[in-house]
Amino acid sequence: MGVDAFRLDTEKHINRWTLNSAYFPKFMNSNYPNFYIFGEVCARWNQYVNEGGSSDSPFFYTWKETESPWTSNWSTDPAQWETNFNNSKAHYTQYAARKESNLTETSTNAFLSNGLTYHAPDYSKSNGTGVIDFTMHWNFENASSAYGCATGEDHAFNDSTWNVVYVDSHDYGPQFCEKVRYTGSEEDWAENMDLMWTFRGIPCIYYGTEIQFQKGQKIDVGPKAPLSTTGRAYFGDHITGNVTATGFGTYTGASGNVADTLNQPLAKHLRQLNQIRRAVPALQKGQYKSFGNMAFVRRYTANGVDSVACVAISGSATFTGLPNGTYVDAVTGSSKTVSNGTLTTDSVGRGNMRVYVLNGKGKIGENGTYLK
């Protein structure tokens, strides 16, 4: 059917050993090359170790499991079945307690090393899947809080560059608005998107965000109200009409409601971010080093590509240890020559940013209300 990935619902309610030994291998083989699975490990908690411990946390489900939680010395004598069951239950209790009490694996796969050097990720202990970044999601009261959370949790995932990052969804908003669609301003959303499209991870947008559809509405109220009044209301009316796609993020001939939707400030913002991300390999799959609040360098060096991007969101930043050369801002097209490994960006307002790319091709996309 051309399916690219699975979102695995309520993943933490299945034992990791069971997933890794019986489920994931069915999709991680030559019949399904490059197939991606990411799990929902719901963790409504400010810290990356969830309240139930490590084995109740998103990062836990990105690692291999080599030990069965069940005892293997089962007798075939029916008279021994109760003993078998009790032994196995005791063994699993010991296993679960150990797994919940400690974070046993750490990784540098998301981080640049030796200054700003990209290194081949070590996937020898990875189970080949990703997760929704619930800790970032829960801390998305603002982009700055989410960024601070991410830089503190990334060592716990096998490779957090595969995390799926969102602000709100069909279930929850961040902690400060919980079960309603995100209540922040348009400027807040522009800043959130800047982070999601340039920082590590895979950005995910809940439908209608580009027009702040159903802002502040309760997401799921069950049978207590018409669907049209909830955060899950039907969005399709806003994309009726005609439009012809002419390329990635470009179109002509928009008419009807879809023309109004595409003309909204956040819709324009989203198009330019998509174009910038698509043009810069470092923003898609690079490792990173933080240089302060929402300021970071990302680099990807593999397969004949060496892509370096310096990102400063909603402010200014100074980056050091850079490869010398010409850096071009993907937002404005302005350039800076680096001869001593240091680059300082100008200070920009909230929702704006600078993305200086080594040997960049110039301005990418069309500026809107926030990127300028």
C-alpha cells in the first residue's frame, strides 16, 4: 500500500522483550527495507525518567532486549504447572524491578564529538525503532523549555534524532494545557515550528495547526458534546477548493477555502521551514552541539556529504570551533566569512531565526510574517 511507517499505539503496555523478539523482526527485514516504526510511550511527566521508572519511559523502548523476562525451566508435567507459573511470575517481578530502577544504557548518537565532528552512529544496541518524544511534548509550554528538556534527555535514547516531536496531538496538549489543543499565540507557534524543523528529531504537526484550528478546545470529550466543538473537529472544510502543486512547497491556482488556508501566516511559515529543512542535510539527520538557549550547530558527514548548519532561534548566538569558510543564511540569504572558527548572528525577534549553512546556496523559500 506504500506505507512508510507505523505509529505503534500504547507501546509501553507490551514488554520490551516481546516487542523486540516477536514483533519488530517481522518488519525489520529485507521484505520491508527502511521501514520505520515509532511507538507511543505515554509519559505525562516533566522528567525524562517517567514516574514508573526507566521501563515506563520513552527512551527505554529504543534499545534492544536480550533477556527474556520469563523462566525457561518449565516442566511438561501438569502437576508442576502451578509451580512453573509461580516461578515464572517471580522471575518476571525481579526482571521488572531491575529494569524500572536504573537507566542501564546511554548513547552519544545524537551528539557531535571532538568539537564539531560527526561520527557514525552506533546502532549495535538499537532495536531499530523510534518513539514519540513525550518529555519534549509535555514541556512544550514554550520552545525554550522543550529545548532545555531535550538536551538533558538525549543521552538516554539510542538515537534521539529519530524521535517524533510534536506540541499537541489527538490526545494531549503540553502540561500547561493538557487535554486541550495548544493555547499559545501565533508567535509561540512560529517559534515552536522553528525549533521542530531545525533541531534533532522528526517534526509532526496536528492537522489545522497552520490556522490554529480549534485553539484551546478540549480534545476528547467522548459523547458529551458534538465533535464539531472539540479539538478533534473535522478540518476538511478548510481545504476544499482547488490548488495545483508545482513543486515542493510551491503551488498555483488556489481557490476556495484552501486558498485562505494556504495564505495564513503559519501556513506560509511552515512551507518555508519545510523547504529549508529539505535543502540542508544537517537539519534532516545531523548530530548536534548546543551553544546556549535554542542555539546549536548540526552536522552530517556521510556518503560524500558534509553539511554544517548554525541555528539561532529567537535571539542571537556565537558559535565557535567551526570549519572556516562562507556561511549563508537560509532565511535571508546574507553571508558571513568565517576565518577563525567563530560566527556570531544578529539578534532576531521571537518566531524568527538564523540558519547559517556552510557553502549554502542562498535564501530558501519566501519570507512571511516571522521568518525575515
